[in-house]
Amino acid sequence: MNSSEFLRFLRARSSVREYVGEPLDQGDIDYILACAQTAPSAGNREAWDVVVVTDEDLRMELAVAALEQTHIRDAAAVFAVCANYVRSMSRYGERGILYAVQDATIACTYMMLAVHARGLHSCWTGTFNEGDVRDILHLPTHIRPIALLAVGKGQPPLVRTGRMPVEEHVHREVW
Ligand SMILES: Cc1cc2nc3c(=O)[nH]c(=O)nc-3n(C[C@H](O)[C@H](O)[C@H](O)COP(=O)(O)O)c2cc1C
């Protein structure tokens, strides 16, 4: 893939909230996890973990915890990507909290792009009741859920979301 193809690949991804109910193959799940494993992390501590949820009852519970977002219920799987504070804080102390969140976020980004490369769809979901997600997934106290990535075969939106001009983000040399 050359650089133009890479940009086209990125531009072709959309968040998908309508799913057709097809299950994921184990090969898809393994591929997504293999891609996540390549993500960089602070000090290579890999301070992220993921709970792969395919069980329908658990997805329904997670959808309720995600303030009734039905794509969490309808997707074939939900990848609950978590920061592992102990793995990062054991080296970096307080700063490790920030690193663990970044490690989890970039791992989730790699998963999202892996899903896209596989011809599947996803929706990054950050709106959820953290305590409820903790309870549903039996997360230990040092594990913080960062994002629920809904994954499946879906119906992409007809119109892509827009973006502000990149120059509005960019400051040169100093702010
Ligand atoms: C941190 C974060 C939190 C998000 N939370 C939600 C969410 O709770 N529900 C949802 O439907 N989409 C959520 N999204 C998806 C965004 O709405 C979406 O990425 C944005 O509108 C741009 O659209 P696109 O992904 O189709 O390019 C979230 C995305 C990010 C990065």
C-alpha cells in the first residue's frame, strides 16, 4: 500500500451503528488482536487489556450500560479496551495513569483500523457508565475501561461525517 492508498483507506472508514447480525469468525478476532499487539506503548509496558465479548446477554447488558446504545447489542462483538494501571504505574508511578490511558487508546485505534482492513465495521463507544461496565465484565480495580469497540458486519452510513479544515488544528512552532 502506498501513501495515497493509505490515506484513501483511512478516509473510507466510518463509524457504523447498524449491524446485520452476522457473527465474527475466530480468524477476524485473532487478526484484530494481532494488529493491536503491534501498537506502541510507553516504555513498551503494553498497559492495555481487552475483554472480547460475543455473548448476546452480555452485549445486551453492555448496551444498557452504554446508555441504551443499540449498536453495542447488535454488533457481533464488543472489544472492551481497558487501561491496566498496575502494568504502567509499577514503572512510572502517577504518570503511569496517563500512559496506561494512552496505551489503551492507541491499542483501540489499531483494533479499529484492523477491523476496517478486514472489511468489517466498528463504532468506538466512549459513552458508558463505568461502574456498570466494571460490574458486567468483572474488571479488577486496577483495570479501567476506556472504550467499547463495537465490531461486526454492518451498514455504513450513506453520508460520511465531515471534518474541520486541518489548519484549524495546527499551530506552527508555538501556539
Ligand atoms: C473517544 C470517542 C468516543 C466516542 N463515543 C461514541 C459513543 O459513545 N457513541 C457513538 O455512537 N459514537 C461514538 N464515537 C464515534 C464518533 O461519534 C465518531 O468517530 C465521529 O462522529 C466521527 O465519525 P466517523 O468515525 O464516522 O468518522 C466516539 C468516538 C471517539 C473517538
